[in-house]
Amino acid sequence: MKIIAGPGQGAQAPGFLAPWLELPGVRETLEGYSDIVGIDLVAAGTVWDSATITDTAVAQPLLVAAGLIAGTALLSDSDIAEKAPLGFAGHSVGEVTAAALAGVFTPEVALSFVTLRGAAMAQAARDADSGMIAVLSRGDLAAVAADIEAAGLTPANFNGSGQIVAAGGRAELDAFIANPSAGVKVIPLKVAGAFHSPYMLAARARLEDARATFSASTPRYPIYTNRDGSRVTDGTEYLDDLIAQVAHPVRWDMCQESFLRDGVDALIELTPAGTLTGLARKGLPGVPTVALKTPEDIEAARALLQ
């Protein structure tokens, strides 16, 4: 199986979508997506500065729109879309991209969902002084996670490769930074709030209240969930996971374990690519990857998929 993966928030960089606008029809598609999300995605992906596209309410729709552009271009080759043994996954908001490409959502539903998700998570972040830190260790990650919890924080992202991202209140984060566990390195992250932790329960409630507006279908391809790395075969179940996931830890480590167990032999990361292929170098040893950053990478990605 070949995995096509959508990156999470933080992968975006100023101007990253500019090369994609050179493809026929992409500008028009992005303009249509802009009407759905209420954001000028063409400007966001080409000329807006880092501070503007870091805003959670902007970053999340931008990332899903970018993933849809890149994924659609990649899968426009019918031999790949119809014959290659494909599977889909995403890290955090990248799960919404995966949902659209795997057939759980239409692009329109995916963009509507992620617009509310981004706005709700941004509001929850404004409601409390919170944030996230990366905790890197070569030791026992279960012990590190226990230390994080003992400090009043949530192990929010289990990324594999010795990395856990902790989320919580600013005071608890500062205390952990000042007195980290033995043998770990702590890196403060420039994020607006404590995502994938109880600080996002209000955001989860807003999505739950609107769930009836998000139609979910049976996926056409295997799709993996951040909940525990398992394959999901029911669209409603995947929608349940997407809603719950905003206040639940991301288990990308378990996703990678499932890829290995299921015999995955290639991984393509959609634009703005680089983060997940980096994690794959350690978490998926021997599995070839392609970071689909620009249209120039499409040929290499298709060759790997074929």
C-alpha cells in the first residue's frame, strides 16, 4: 500500500502555494474554495506574511485547500487513482485533507468543516493563556509522557522519533521548561494555544453542535485515524474521530506503526510537505518517501506510487 498523507498546522510558509498557481485551473479552484471558507486563499498562499497565515483560523483552511490542490493534481493520473493500492492519513488538520481525498467528505464539506474547526480552536485558544512545547528524548517515552502529565500538562502529539508535544497552561509550561525531565530537550512552539488537549473542549462542542451539517460517506480508500492509528471503514465513525480529535492527543506514532504492520511501501506527503517525511525517515525505516512541495515533484511522486 502507498500512503498519501496531509501535513498538520505549522507546515505552512509564506508563498508556498505560488508554484501551484502555475497549473491550469488551480487559481480558479482556489478562488472557489475562497468563497466557501471566506478567506482569500490565493493571497494567503502567495503574498500574506508568516504572522497572518499562522493564525489558526487562516492556517487550517489554507492547509486543507493546499492539500486538495496537490492531491487532486497527483491523482489526476487515472492509472494511479484507480489502480494503485492507496491509503490516506493526515496529521491533525491533515486528517480533514485525507477525509476529502479518500471520499469521506466532498471538498466543499471538508472546507466547511475545517473553517469551523479553525475558528473554534482559535477562539478556544484566545479564551485561555496556553500553548505547546516539543519534548525530545532518546529514552523511555512512556516515562516522559508520565512526567508531562505529572506537571499538569497533556501529551498532545505523539509524533514518534522520540518526540512528544505537550500542551497546557502557560504557567505549567514555563515550570516544565525551567525544570525539564532528565535527559530531554524542550523546545517552545509558536502556537496560539493548547491544541489536542482539554483546553479545546469548547471547540469540540461547537463542532458537535454542527455535525448534522457535515455529510460523511464510506471512504473509497483505506484511511487511518489519529485516535489510535487504526483503519476506519465507516464515514460516520471517521467524522466522530475528527470531532473528538481536536481535544484528544494525536497518535501519529501509532499511525506509523499501522503503516508498517500493513506493509506500506511508500509515503507521499502533500504540500506544504517535509514534516511527515522527516518523521518517516526514523519511524518508517526503509520506506521510500516523496515530499510533494511543488508541481515539479509530481513526476517523482507518481513514479513512486506506480
